[in-house]
Amino acid sequence: MLSLTRKVNEAIVINDNIIIEVLETRESKVKLGLSAPKNIKILRKEVYDEIIKSNKSSSIKENTGLDTLKNLLKKEALQ
């Protein structure tokens, strides 16, 4: 992990097309501004983690449903 120190109105550039600027600091909070092309998703980590968790959960449910369907089809084929 790269760790940088920036002051208000200072920025970093990632890959020539993503800019992260420090807009404000107050107490223990930092307000950031992000500029990136529209095709790049920008999510807060807690939101991203929930999406991943939800996707894994639905994937498990879908696989269970597929396994049940496969078993039913096998039973039908044997009869």
C-alpha cells in the first residue's frame, strides 16, 4: 500500500485519468473529491463489501437450485 500525505487542495493522479483531491479536513474526517471516467466504478469500501457478500450469497443459492434440478433430471432419466 502506498501511503501519501496531502494538504487541502492537493491531489494525486492514478493512471493519467483518475484524480483524488483533498477537499477538506475536519477533526478526524477527510473529505475527498474523485474524478474519473464514467466507465470506472467508484464505491465506498463498505458498499463494495456488501455487494460482494450479496453476490456470494446468491451464487450459493443459485448453485443449490441447480444441483436440485440436476438431481431431479437424473431421477427422471433413470425412470
